[in-house]
Amino acid sequence: MTIPNAPAPTAENASRLPAEEARILSELATNPNETDSYFAVSKRWYKSWQKYVDEPLGGGGAAAAPRPGPIDNSDIIETDGRSLAVKEKNYLLVNQQIWKTLVEWYNGGPPVPRTFIILLLSHARDDDVTFIRLPKQASIRELYQKVCARTGVSQEKARIRDYYNMSKGQLLDPLSNKSLEESGLLMNRNILLEVEERGLAGLVNLGNTCYMNSAIQCLAHTSPIHEYFLRDHTHQGELARAFGELLKELWSSGTNAVAPRVFKTKVDKAAPEFIGHYQHDSHELLLALLTGLHQESDIVNVFQGQCKSSLVCPVCGETANTYEPFTSLSLPLPSTPTWSISLLSCLDEYLAQEPLGPDNMWLCPQCKEQRQANKKLDLWKLPEILVFQLKRFKTSKYFVKKIDTFVDFPVDELDLSKYVEKGESCLYELYAVSNHDGGIGLGHYTAYAKMIDDDNEWYCYDDSLVSPVHESEIVSSAAYLLFYRKRVGSDMDLS
């Protein structure tokens, strides 16, 4: 492509200092009468001009850098003989007055006009409208870049649709190089931004089913459960099939809330104690669900650990060991008023040695007679997913009391190494919490869960409502069930 020769130096060109050129263009850039017509200028050429006007003057006021030659846009355009395309990222835009001034000073070209249009961007989750200003020759790919930069949404999660007459139209391809004009996006056209928010769907409360919703959300954000039930295979049992379908709905893009009616009927069939619309315990529901799923699949094994139970006869020192499986550890809380305790102190209390009562005597193999023994628990085999129940509900003959003691538990690193006999590294991290707020009978269950694909994002699941929550809010006196997953590289099998 031939570029016109530079104009012969005129008296005006020769007398204009670089600083004067910079001042004139700066004033033109802030001209309030700016139009929607812009021109692309080669970044390479423009940088040479900037160097010319920005570097300190030499002797006699001469520029330290040479004055650039004619404007050369040959490196930003390509042609297939039929149409002209502008190479992305190789140019910058100047308004029409700046372009005319540069051509007057330097000649060259060719001119690459970029006429702007305004698109009205609506957001799928709210009523906000954002004005997006782009050249009509800009590509759909550039539209995605502009929208994501303005909204803070990552390009991996952004989906933009034509929204003509406020009706969902064609989904625009984020990799397309078609121009806005070619795609039918003209001045003041509406477009819709949808954010792929997988795992951010709530659960409809079917009538006192917040206990179930809380437990389901914790399980839905359990990586092995999520991966297993979202595979494309058929689950044999009714409960497993219904649970798999529910998880697929929860993890579908664009879903706001799911009504788990079919799943509730399968739970009622597998565990009749949950029939009806009465308030129940999220821990009891969790255990019943894991039991039912275990009968229909092997995935529940990730929750199964073992404790070593030791009976010691103080008289002769005889010891007998048995190994008891568990899917959760139910930790006692002090019934006396205590402002704060730690999770590990609760675990210490759970594992502590205690004497068996006189009505629970042990036939000692060494003594050959009934003896009062001491019972001691130890962690023997730790599971991939470790669930703690904080026993906040104390039942007596006449009433049920809730214990609101604040339990301080680690979020990033739970180290259980000192509790195992072989001293292996046993590190866990928190990823979900089932919360209970309020008193007995009038309480409400919610859940906190960390996104599976982003370790820095926590969300609160309050039935149908889902909202971001800061990590500092996770540890609270409402915490009831704590879900921990093993850290990568941590040894779990201690047998």
C-alpha cells in the first residue's frame, strides 16, 4: 500500500515546536463538541510522534527525537480484496479533529474511520442498564472485552445475548470476529449480560424444609459428591437418581432457585421419619441421606472413617480394642455458660478417657470377672471428607435446650496430626457449614459454602436466596455442622 509523501516543510511546520503540537492535540482531545466519528492510528507511528513531542528539547529548542514521517497505517489494516479489516490491538483511536490536524501536519494515511454506536447493556440479575460505547466496526470479541472490563465479570463466565425489544435473542459468540454492524447491533440496541454462576442456585423452602436445604447445599459443594453425581451415567436407586438430578439442576447455568419436590418424596420413602412438613434436624437428615445413598452407590465412602475404642481395666491393665466406623463426629459442648471454646478442645473432650458406670461393667479376660473399665477413643482412619457436629441441642426428660456457645474453628487449616498414633500429616480445610439460628422450634437453617472452582469465594445459601459472604463471617455461634476436606498431599489412611 502506497503512503503519500511527506509534505514539503512549510514555514508554519518549521516554526512549530514539539511542545506546541502536544498542546494543540491535548486541547482537541477535550473538545466538548466531539462527535461519534473516530479514526484509528497506528500505535507504532503514534509512539514515534509521542517520543518526538515528549523528549526534552536540545540546543536551540530542537527536538531530541526526530520528527516522524507521514502517518503510516499500513500495519493496522488487512484486506482480502473485498473488505477492509482492522487488526486488533495495533491501533489507538483519536477523534475526528485530531485526525484532520495530524493529516494536515504530516499527510499519510490511509484514513481508517471508526464510527461509534451506543449499546444498552442490561444485567440478567438486576435492573441496571450500562451504556457501552464501541465502534460499529468493533468485533463481537471486542464487545465481550469491553463489557467484562466495565462490569468486572470474567470473560469465562460472561454470556451476551441480543436483547431486541427486551426479548432474549441469539447468544453472541465470544470468539467471533464479526463486527457489531454485521451482527445487527446498531445504535441504542439492547444487549443482555448473563453470568454463568454455576453452583449459585438456591432451594425453595417447601414448608419447614430449611434443614434439608442446608444439608443439600453442603453436599452439593462436596467435590467428590459433585463429580460423581454429575457424571453422565444412570444411578440405580430412586434416591440416588433423584439426588443426581437435583444436583444437575443446582449446577445448571442461569438457574436461580430449584424446588426439590421430587427429591423430597424420595427422602420420605427412604426415611419415613421426615414425611410431612415438620422442622427436623439437618444432621439427622444428613445421616439418613448418606445411609440411603450408600445403599445405592459407593461414593459415600469418602465420609467414612474409623475410631479405635479401647477398654482398659485399671486393676490389671488389660486392654481390648475395637474399631468403630463413623460418618461424622458429634462433639460435646459445655452445658455450663461459656463464652467461647475451640473446636480442638471439643475434640479433646470427645476423645478423653472416661470411666464406664457400674451398670456397664466389663468382663475382663485377664481377671475373669466383671470389672469397671475406662473407655478411650482415638482417631484411627480419617476420611477424605470429615464432618463435625457441634452438639448444640441437649435433650432432657422434660425439655430440649440449645447451647449457643461460640466455637472457634479453623477455616484454612485444621491440623489433626497430634491425634493420630503414627503422627502422619493430617491437614483439612473448611468448605461448608450448616448453620442453625434461633431457638428450639423457631429456628432456621442456612448454609455457607465455598465455590468448588474458586477457593476464595464463599456464599450464604438461605433457602432460595444466595448471596456472597466474607470469610470472616463464616465462624459464628450459629455453626452446627462443619464440613472439612483433606488438603492435597495430606496422608489420610492411618491404618
